[in-house]
Amino acid sequence: MDSFQAMVVKKTNDDVKYNVENVTLAHLSDGEVLIKVTYSSVNYKDMLAVQPNSGVVSDYPMIPGIDLSGTVVSSANDQFAEGQEVLITGFGTGVNHTGGFSEYARVPADWIVPLPKGLTLKEAMIFGTAGFTAALSLQALENQGMTPEHHPHILVTGSTGGVGSIAVQILSKMGYPHISALVRKEKQVAVAKSLGATDVIFASELGDGKKPLNKQTYDYVLDTVGGDVAARLIPQIRYGGSMSMCGNAGGLKLSTNVLPFILRGINLLGIDSVNVPITDRPAIWKKLANEWNVAATTVSNDVTLQELTDTIDAVKNGQHLGRTVVDLS
């Protein structure tokens, strides 16, 4: 362990560069638990972390990677033992604390979730932050009354991306009969249907969003993109329905009006996956390991640390489908 490999992001003036380098334990942030990383995964936030002026990373150099799974090497906390399999998503990982794009990671003990029974280290990263966020979104919508028995019409935006693709598969597995997938490109249609969508809608078909209230179409919307897409969908949610929101790839601004809220009583549910209390996380991961486990059918591919740059470029250019697992074993 004298040295090992990690992707390192460095900034000089306004220029940001990232490359795989040999590093030592001295390069890792502090923490009670040292982990041999087996897998990580690629998320939209990881792409932002290596872009100049994105605001995701403020301290350089930084090892990105907001997710990781692996085996405990050593621990100063008696909750974790050498050889134990664990996973981490969110908190400051890969943002202000060295992250998962590294053969080793050192993290605070209170960021760690023991790998649940029924889930492998690789499956944990097929899910990663995307799967965790999808599960949080589904749980929030179910808390608002969404059940298969009521035959709701559900729309998932960004349906072939990381969060959306997992959400569609879980909804299908749980027996929801009417799952619409929102796509932008023709090539995404077949992918969305293979995930379990019952029909596919193009973003261009949503209308211009100028009407304060539109035809009531969807009981629930699981939104992963934000921006103009979310704004156009809010006036189309049925009375008493809900929309969960977890992403901003479509923009940070939300231009809407109060009528859907005060005349139709709809609910807007904000989803944060970064700072969910550690006490609440095991229950979500237990669901992903059991009744919500769609890892075997999730569209995913494996890359090495050296191949990671191409994947990050694909995410940046909007050419990335499903999930990418980074194999560090």
C-alpha cells in the first residue's frame, strides 16, 4: 500500500484537469475507517466535479467519486471490523472528502452502511447514488398514496438515465400498470420500453407550458431533470397528485404558478440523497437488496479507472445511458 492509483482533479487558475495518478494514504482525507474500494460508479455529479466553475468541488486537489463499495481494511471504530463489506454514497464523498475513484478510501464511520444481505458489492454500485435516489423518490411518492392497486398513471422523466432507468424498473417490478417514460431521442424509446415502461412520451409533446392549468394527465411524476420539463408537467398533474424532484440537469430555475397547488392540491416533494441521516439509510438499502432489487436487469457497463475519462465525457455530452460501474478490484 506504499502507493495506489486514483483519479485526481487539480485546478490551476481557471483550468481544471483530471488524470489517474499514483497516490499514497497521505493524499486521502481523514476518517476512522480505511476501505479497499472494490467498485465505484459514475453519476451526473461526478461529471460536474471535474468541470471548471461547477461549484461541486471547492478544494483541490480532490479525488472524485461520490459512491463506493468495498472491504474494511482497518477501523478505529468498533462498529466496523476488518474484512467487513460496506458501501458509501453521498455526504461529502468525492466533493469535499476524497472519494471512490481510488483503490483505497478513508471515511468517517458515520457515513458507512453495512452491505445488506442479498446485495453484492457490485450490485450496490449498479445502484449507487442513482438507485438510492430512485428509491427515496419512490418512497416519497408512496407516502403520498401511490400504490399499484389504484392504477395510477405515473410519468418518469430522464427515464433512460441513472435514476430514471432504475425507477422505471422498480415500478414495473412492483406491478404498476401505467408507467410513462419521458425521452428526448428516438434511440431511447426501445431502451425505455425494455426497462418496463408501458408507453413513451417525447419531451417535445409536453406543450409550451404557457397555460397555468393544463389537462389533468398524470397522477404522479418522478422527475429527475428539473427546469423547463418540470415546469411544463406541474400543470398536468391530477388533483391531489404529487411530483418528486431530485435533479437539475434540465436547469436550476423552475418557472411555474400557484394554481396547480391551490386549485388541484398537488404536492411537490424535494428529494435529497446527499445528507439523508445514516440511521435512515439501511432501510432503503434493505429494500434495494430485496423487493426493489433490479440490479440484474439494470442497463450497466463496467469500466476501469483508466477508462473513466471517456464515460465522464459521455455524461457531459448527454450520450450516457443507464449505469456505469468502475471496477477497482
